[in-house]
Amino acid sequence: MTRVDELMDYAEVVERFDPVLGLEVHVELHTNTKMFCGCANVFGGEPNSNVCPTCLGLPGALPVVNGKAVESAIRIGLALNCSIAEWCRFARKNYFYPDMPKNFQTSQYDEPIAFDGWLDVTLDDGSVVRVAIERAHMEEDTGKSLHVGGATGRIHGAEHSLLDYNRAGVPLIEIVTKPITGAGERAPEVARAYVTALRDLLKALDVSDVRMDQGSLRCDANVSLMPKGATEFGTRTETKNVNSLRSVERAVRFEMTRQAAVLADGGTITQETRHFDESTGGTSPGRTKETAEDYRYFPEPDLVPVAPSRDWVEQLRGTLPELPWERRKRVQQDWDLTDAELRDLVNAGAVDLVTATVDAGATPAEARSWWVAYLTKEANARGVELAELAVTPAQIARVVALVNAGELTNKLAREVVTGVLAGEGGPDAVIEARGLKVVSDDSALEKAVDEALAAQPDVAAKIRDGKVAAAGAIVGAVMKATKGQADAKKVRDLIIARCS
Amino acid sequence: MNELIRSTAAELAAKIASREVSAVEVAQAHLDRIGEVDGAVHAFLHVDTEGALRAARAVDDDVAAGRAVGPLAGVPLALKDVLTARGMPTTCGSKLLEGWQPPYDATVTRRLREAGIVILGKTNMDEFAMGSSTENSAFGPTRNPWDLDRIPGGSGGGSSASLAAFEAPLAIGTDTGGSIRQPGAVTGTVGVKPTYGGVSRYGLVAFSSSLDQAGPCARTVLDAALLHEVIAGHDPLDSTSIDAPVPPVVAAAREGATGDLTGVRVGVVTQFSGDGYQPGVLRSFEAAVAQLKQLGAEIVEVSCPSFDYALPAYYLIAPSEASSNLARFDSMRYGIRVGDDGTRSAEEVMSLTREAGFGAEVKRRIMIGTYALSSGYYDAYYGSAQKVRTLITRDFERAFGEVDVLVSPTTPTTAFRIGERTDDPIAMYKADLCTIPANLAGTPAMSVPSGLSDEDGLPVGLQVMAPALQEHRMYRVAAAYEAARGQVIADVPALAGAR
């Protein structure tokens, strides 16, 4: 592990060097079946339960391309403003690794399905950077190795390894940027913003779960530095195991400061794969690529070429959803949001949820207040994504409606939602079960008010003398007596009416 | 000799269907024959007595119950050990796969079973189908029933030898560069390589994916045609499988047997003669051409100049694909494992397993292929070979613009002696000189016996080639020739062990 004293201060880094980034993102498609066989494509599951002769690479087994995966690849390519190949082939990438059943990965090499595109990326301050896309190609995922007995969970030092081929053959799309230059000190932010924008895009396309924590979206960050003003790129490193958006930013920043220190010291950068450590925020060397691996690519003879007709491509273009940034622009206008409000909404990942809640009858302000302010905290406390909370937009809209009708106070409304989140049923069921309806029966309330006034005659006298502020004590007593189920404002009005 | 084992598949099927004989009796007769002679021939790596008798009983039950059965129901068959079949090991002639029991049937195997064909067992072959003599089997060579000191051809020597030794009336082979046709020629049997994509490769353990093709082997053209129609046809599990009707080969074989070839234009490929060709083979070929002319065919000389580059192109393409196809044999999921004593890394265990498990010829081809695909060499080797392949395809197209079928000797020589070419790979490779072009072009070709060489009394094969999906043309010509010439296989000398 690189020690902190081997890093250069970031301000000095960007003063002396220009960073060049290259981002390779692997996306697991959430097709029903795998890329080349009929096995179920699901995350988790008993090890080696979703396997067959083809994805286990048994002798004699053959691949057949999943048409749905090709469709997803084309839609991704179109959304990234790429050209779609009229004819392309799969290729074999040959190398030995125990979790790769055939010891070659069926991928695409010099004939990707999509190429030459771009993605506009919005940075935190609202400025937009256009990232050029080199290519998007189809391939299959490998199995998973579990290294047992070592300190790090990595292969070095492990006592033995377990292999799970459930993931082997899961469809992947690899999206590769052209070198990103000129980002300067904002390079780490650009990297994060790019992966964020890509994630949102893929989510809108509904082609992947895009869960970085589960590996359905994986980012490899290539970073190199060149002296300020130079045009020739420096030697790059490729950092893997970058498993969150924040890590993308941290990993790029760390590599910049590490490489700068090496270069400033007269050293050279080794072209290598590095491993990001979430806990320290640093990177450490993995495989060195001094002897450049020769993958001996050649066209996959077991598969026929993929030749999407132009009609099909155009038909797929018609299925592209409103893209996330277009949608944001529209939402901001429709709901009259400030830039800051929009940013909070987007950062909370709440655009879809708020929209659905509005569609179910709430106002944008009400919906935002629930999702962005209240439920985001609930999600954070539970360590889950907002969308994973056990409450639906329709349920939130129902709660909002009940509040507007005066049947729930805000406090009760939150209790109702707490019950929904706890799995006690929908809002009405929770209200019923917990007995949470606002006490709106005037005679019951009047009785409670009279009792409270009788119990505190001094206070009652003050109110009658016009010291309305004193009513608070009576309100408190009434609320206590009604177990908080009364509308406090109404109680207050009632007290004043009784004392006037 | 038992009459049943000398019968053709067509005869046996008719007798079984009419209950003149039971499928069990037929299977037992062949199992007995295997027991008698296979010690000397070694055509089989595995005999599935129980499975064969069970399958035969099922056919007998169907016949007894009056259920419709297929045209080859109850006929025994020998399956090359490169196709997977549940309930039997699949070794591909390799120590590396020794004991492996595949959990699934190849599509060919499934179709055989569905047709009521009785699988007797798995036949010997050159390791992973790499060879022309079956001497590269890790389990010892197969011997040619015509002369036990000679090779039965390869890689499918076991399948063809089983036919010549009357151990089975039908067999399945696979042909990457001639592995069905060359063994057919040197054992005096019929062997057919269908159009690439005509028969599913699902469950065929790949040697060279763009060349491999399974096909029928038999003692008569009609039997081969009947088997062809059982195994051919589109398979959604094989992306390279052709979605087109199976050519009417049985009808063509029956039509050909009437002996009239009037109006058929037959091209003689001029490249297949000269140095390296045994005079007796060439004389047999000339006699065959004369016979075809007598049957009414028009004979035309055709030049296919690119065929001269077929052998070198093949020995770049096939090893390249093989180097990748055979990478999966790493001991992690199946097959033997060597050196896993807890001290070695997975990479070391893979390496030790492959070193111990693969034979010399397989290693040679993996090395050639790995080299040919390497960065910096790809264009010069694999790339150039693919261009040659295109030129060969064009030569075929030009030729078939002029003629209906092409003919040549199947092999330059008759069966050579065991051990004669094992130290000379190039001499061994030349056994496939005439057969390789059809693999490179993906076109169908077959070998039909054309008598015995007047020098050594050993069988010679006539190769008939046709355009893609025009198998019926070659079946017609081969059947007409066979009918006129008479059965060569009737002359097979009795085996020492069975005399």
C-alpha cells in the first residue's frame, strides 16, 4: 500500500500535470436468460445452480446469441449517440483463468456493435462536459472465485478457492470512453459524473439493475498524467474494484496524487492493473502488464455474424425512453424548481418516485417533501436505496390526501408511513390497526378541552383575560389526553372559543 | 459368419419391422461379433451392452405394439467417441478426458435414439480427432480389418473399422479434414461429410469449429443415405446449423442404384494426381471414371488451382481454432487432474494436467495454433489462410458452374503400415490432401469404395464432391457407381480371430 507521504498535494498535482482519463464500464444486462444459453440470469442463488453444459463450457456444448441482449446493446448504443454496426462478429479472447469455463471469453474485438458516440455529463455546478464514447460491445461475464483462507480475500495467500459459475455467461456490455483530456483538477469529478450519468441512462433504458454494490455496474478507471501542456499521454494504470460512485472519484484522485509523486521524484509509472481499497481510499498493484498479455483474438467460429437490419435499429430507436437529462429539464420547468432543488431531487434518486407520487395525486412540493426530505433519511438509516423502501408512491399520495382532508396530522402521517415501512400494510390498514385517525368528533374534543380547563383554572382565567399565549398549556393537556390524535390547531381554536 | 452381421442396415430394419428378427437378436449378434474380433481390431473404446439391449427391446416393444417406427429402427450403430452420449464415457481418445461421463446427449445422439437406432458403444479415434491413422489415440491404435498391421485411417478409424469388421452396420464419424472419408476409403466402406451446417455440432467435442462436421458411415451408399436423413436438419442449439430442408439423399441413392447417369456432368480435378499418388490408386480411379462414363456421365477435366494451397491453409486454421477449443481442458470442472497436492497454484495444476493429459500431436497443434494467432503473426498466418479458404471456395463455385459433381481419389495411397508415418507428421498430413478442400469450402463430399489397388490388394476410395446442400447429386452418382461396380466390402478377408 502506498503511504500517505508518497502522495503529492492535490493542488500541486493539478498545477504541474494534466490528467488523462479512460473509463471502461461493464454493465450486466438484466435479460431473463444468459448471453449464450437458456440459464436464468439472476443475482445470488445457490452456487452453481444456474448452469448448463454451455455456460459451464462442457466439451461439445455450443453458444447461441440471446437476441434480447443484442437488442439491449443496440438501444444502449443509440442512447449513447453511437453508430450501430451493420455487420459485426463475436471474437474469442483467449486466456486461462479458473472462473472462465472455456478459458476464452466470447467478446467482441475489432467489430463492436456500437461505436463513435458521446454522452453529455452535468457536473455539480451545472456545467456540461461532453464525453466521447469509443465503443460499446457485447460479451459474457465470467464466474466468480471465492478465495478462502487469505487475509485479503484475494487470490494471493489464499488456501483454496471456490468457484461459482452462476454468473458465467451473464450478458455484459462494455462501454469504453475515448481518452478524456482537459478536465484538469475536475478530472475526479468528471469521472464520477460520467459514471453517474451512464448509470441513470441505463436505468432509464431499463436494461440493467445498475447496482454497483452487486457488481451489475462495474467501472475500471484508467488514469495517466502528462506534464502540464504536453500532448503525449503518460503511462496509464487501470484501477479495478471501484464499487461506488464516490469510489470512482476517490480512485481517480488517489491515482493522480500517487502518480504525480512518482513522476516528480523522477520515477516512472508501471503500466499495471491496480486494486482500489474502499477502506483506505488507496490503490495497490495487482497484475503487472510488463509482459503484455496476448489474447490471440480471432472471430468466434461457433457464432454467426450479427447483422441488425436498419429497420430494426430504427424501430429500437423509437423505443428509447425520455433520457434522464431531458426529463430533468422538463421536471424543473414543470415543477418550477430552483437548480438547488433539482439537484437535491436528482441526488436523492427521487425523480421517478416523486413523479409517480404526483401522478397519484400529490402536488410536486408535497411529494418532494416526503421523498427528498423525510424518506431519504429513512433510506439512509436502513442503508438501502430510496426505491427499495417498502412504500409506494401511491401510498405516499394517499397519506398526503388524508392530511389535506384533515384526517391526519403531519405527525400522524409520519407514524402511518412508519407503519407501512414496517410492513404493517397500506396506509388505511395501518391507520385502522394503530387507531391513528385524527379525533375530529367535536363533542369528544370539547369534553377533553372542558376537562383540561377545569383542571387548570388559573390558566383558564388567564386565557379569559386575553392572554391567548397561555392556551399552549391547555393544548398540551388535551393532546396528552387524546394520545396526540387531535388536530392541535383545532384544539387551540376550541380552547379560545370556550374561554371567550 | 452370422448372416445378421453381414446384412445391410436397410435389410436389418426391414426384418425388424416385419418381426422376422428381433432388434435384440440383431444387437446381440453384433455384440457377440465385437466380443469375438474387437480384441484384434480395437475399434471400440467402450461397449454399452446393457444400453444397446435396452434400446433394442424398446424397438421390439414398439413393433410388437404396432407403433410406427423409423426406417432404421433397431439397427445397431457405432458412435465416434467425440460425440456426447449420456450413460457412456466420452474421451475423444484422450487421457485427459478419461472417465468423463457427459451429462447431456449430442443432438446427433438424440436423433439416433429418437429414430430407434441402437448405439453399441463408442469408437476409437485419434486424440481430439487430430490424425489420419487412429495411432494418436491415448488408448492404443485401431487396426485395419483388411490387414491388421495397417492403419484404418483417421481420425475416425474406429468407426470405419467397426463397419469393415462387421461389428456394426452403421457408424457416425466426424470430418474436419477427411476423418470420415479417408478411413472410409482405406477400409472399403462408405463415408459422407455433409455440407457444413447440415448436421448439428451440438455435443460434438470441437477440434476445429469452422470445419468439423458429423456424418454417416456405412457399408452401402443407401445405408449412408438412410442414416444421413436421420441425423441431418436444423438445430436451434447450433448457431451454424443451416435452416433449410435436408437434401433428398435416400431418394437420390435409390434413383442412382438404377445405374443411369445420362446427362450428369462429372468433373475430374486435375490437381489430384502426380507425385505422391500411388499408381494403383490412380489406376483404380481411372477405372472408376471409365465406369461413370459407361453409365452415361459426361466426363470433364476441371482445374482448381487453389487446391494446391489447401493443406497449408488447413494446418493453420484447424490448429488455430483447436488451440482455443482445447483451452477448456484445464482439470477445473471435468477430466483428470494432475499435481493438485495443496502446494500448487491453479495455474500450475492446469499446466501439469495438460502436460500429462495431452498427447504429442495435440500439443504440436496447440503450439502451432497458438503461434499462428499471436499478435504480429495473425495476419501472416491465420489471416492468409482464411484468404486461401475464400479462393478455394471460388474454385469450387467455378467448377460447379461447369459440372454437377467433382471426383478424385479419396486418398493418395492405400492404408499404410502402423508406425510407418508416426515420426513424419508431414507425410501423415498428406493422407488428407484430397479431402481437405471440401472442409475449407464447407461443401459436401463422400468416399465410396472403388475396388482394390492392384499392387497391394487394399481398398481404394472414390471421392465424389457436390455443391453445398446438393448432397443428393453425389449420392446419386455414388449409388450408380456402387451398383455397377459391385460391393467391395464383400471381399473383406475374414479376421484371424473370427475365422
